[in-house]
Amino acid sequence: MSEDKWKNELTPEQYQILRQKGTEAAFSGQYYQTKDKGKYSCAACGADLFSSDTKFDSETGWPSFDQAIPKAIKLIPDNSHGVQRTEVVCAKCGSHLGHVFNDGPTQTGQRYCINSICLNLKKEKMNNKIKSNNILLIIVSLIMIVGLSYYFSTIYNSSHLDIIEINEYEGQDLSSINDFRENSIKGPQYINKNSYQLEIKGLVENPESFTYDEIINNFPSQKKVVKLNCVEGWSVTILWEGIVLRDLFDQVKPTDQVKTIIFRAVDGYSTSFPLSYFDDHDILMAYKMNDTVLPPERGFPFQLVAESKWGYKWIKWITEIEFSADENLQGYWEQRGYSDSGNLDQSFLD
Ligand SMILES: [Zn+2]
């Protein structure tokens, strides 16, 4: 292309630098601070010259690169102004771009010092596949964050359970699931519903082992409001829902020798009752309280609703029921001086 044609194609400023080897003022061009991704091409002919990956901040006020795209430029010794330098020109159209120096800070040791006005940045468009992958990644991350925070809140936030519960039943005011004080011997237990088994053993004709679902589905349920009184001096009134234990016992058929039934829990806790207690009352083994499934902190999967008995007879996390002929079989607190009967109308201390 003739110089006249270049003059028509380029602005006067571009022509002066690209075609007459001028230099723009430092810190005046549009690209010296640019960090956008893409390819810098020749402002005269459009050939790709430098990749943004090779750009670095030289603090000179000119865009600087540590290498050029292979074969995109030519180097020409330049002794103008009484200084020995190396001029950089576009390999395709021969336009002046700037100079290269051997004082680069990166591995190449090169510093291509280029006039902004000689360059056009063609910004990289994020392709759609990367975009949709990123969106998917964000969605998966959000789901994981929500899931993990829920998981940790159920494990650690036992002081306040985020549970939807009723607060009134057939005209009776109910306490909240959060009104209980944690006083179990080893803290809350987390039982896996899928591997849970309730073992029924001892002096029975049909020893049995039930899964959670077998108990829920095979025995009729009953609801009633019962107040739990703790020996510590607090009480809660709760709507309990569970199976009547007498129904369960009828299925396993205790023998005539049975005097005592002892319940054991996953944490090693235990408590015992005379067989007659379950004949005289509809004693529930509860799986719901205030219309919500027992949370782990309240004894999931099952808590005994030991009505007319002190709170320490209300065993949580029940995993085993044993039928025994031993009238003196004692539970955890009973062995430590609490009364065997645990009747509310008597002192809990023997
Ligand atoms: Zn060019």
C-alpha cells in the first residue's frame, strides 16, 4: 500500500506513529493499563500481534508484552537519536509498533514496548460452553452450601430446632419442642432411620426385631397430651403420637414368668417397669411430638411416654426392650439412688 493510501486510511496520529515511527506520550494511550483477555492486532492491517496472556504492567505508560505471536513481527536495528535500540514492526504491513528491550521481568527477558495507538484489542468472548459450565458450577455450589448449612444446623444447633410444631391441641396449650432442657447422659444421639432396629428379647414366645417402618406401619397409633415432669424442676406439656406398647407386647407374647420390662437406649441409658404398668395404661412409644417427627435431640426414633412417672423414666433413643423375671432389675438412675417406681406422686429419691 502506498503512503498516500495509508494517509487516507489512518488518522493523522496513527499515521505519524505507525508510518513515520513516532512515539505516543507515555500514559496517554488506551491500553497501558488494560487487563482484558484477547488478541492485540495491528491498527494498520489488522494482523494479530500480541496475546493478552503475554502482557504485563511495566509501569512505563506503554502496553508491554514479554513475547509476540510467532512470525507476527519483525525486528529492525534502530540507531536513531544516537541510541542503539531494536525497532518492532508489523511483519505483514511493515508499520512501526514500538521497540523491544532486554530488560523484561519475566522468563523471556524481553520487554516489547508498544504504542497503544498501533494496536486494537479484540476481546475474547467467553464461549457458551464455558458460560453454561460456569452457571452449572454455581448452581451445584449453591445447592451444596444450602445442604451443608442445613446439615450442620441440624447437628449443632440443638439449642433451637427449626421445626414447625403446633402449640395447641383440642383447647390445651402445648409447650414447645425447644422448651426441653438437654440432660441425657451422653448428649443427643443421631440414629440412622434406615439401619435402625428395635430388639425385643428375653422371656417372650416370639423374640422380634423391628425396623422403624415396621413399627410405624404395623401398629395403630394414638395421640394424647401428656406432661413430662423433670426431677430438675421443669416440665413440658406435649402432644405425643406413638404406638401403644401393649399392642407390641401382645405380638411378642411375654411368658408367665415376666415381672419386669427394661428399656435400653443407644447411649447406654436404661430404665425398668413392672409388666403391670403397661396393662393398666395405654403407654405410648412416641415417634411424633406436637405433630412433628421426633428430632434427634428429643429421642428419634422413639421416646417412651411414661405418663405419671418422673422424667428419667421417659427413655429416649430406645433400641432394646427386654422381658425379665427379675423383679429387682434396675435402670441407669435407679441404680444410682432414684426410685424404681418413679411415680410422680412420690419422691423420686428412694
Ligand atoms: Zn500491520
